[in-house]
Amino acid sequence: MTATESFLATVAQRALCRWPTIVNTYDLASDCIHRGVVGDFVECGVYNGSHPAAMWRALADVGGADDECRTIHLFDSFAGIPRGGPDDGPDITDLVGKADGAVITSSGVSVCSRANVEA
């Protein structure tokens, strides 16, 4: 296992997705870097920060982690996933609550602190 694979495996243990999704994030970031696509990386809903960590690793692997021209922006409410709405099916509402659109803040569904993300 390479150092990058080991890093991604560790990061994936704290993710709300499977290993291939973390690898895909890494691969997409790497592709953007190698093709010279201009712009920053953004993650909306960061949970434990697994995908931004994969983006950072892609930058580090090509020597661009300290590049001031590309920033990784993280956006999150740190309040958890909102409950399913009236247009959501049972696969969502059974997971996160009744379909009334209220935000779940005490259930713990994907709630994560900023300090946890930074760690």
C-alpha cells in the first residue's frame, strides 16, 4: 500500500461514505491539478473532513499543498442533516426522521464540530 493509499484509508474510516468515494474525490482533485483547471476546491457539508483531506492529499502529492493559488473551502452548518421533506422517499425519511423539513440537531445524524474537522 502506498503512502497515499494508507492516508486515504485512514481518512475513509471517519467518512460517511465508502472507500471508492474517497478515492474518487482524490482522483478528481488530482485530475483538476494535472490538467491545470484553475480554481479552488469546495466541500459543502464536511462532516469529519474526509473529502477535504483527500483534496489536500492530492495537492500535497503534486507539490501544491502550499500553493497560494488554490484553497480548499469548507462549508457546514455543524447542525446535522435536516429531516427529509415532503418530496423525499422513505429511504431518506427512515434514516433522518419524519418528513417535516425540521433540522435534526440532537439526533447526532452527521453532527460534527469544527474542532473535529480540523483534527
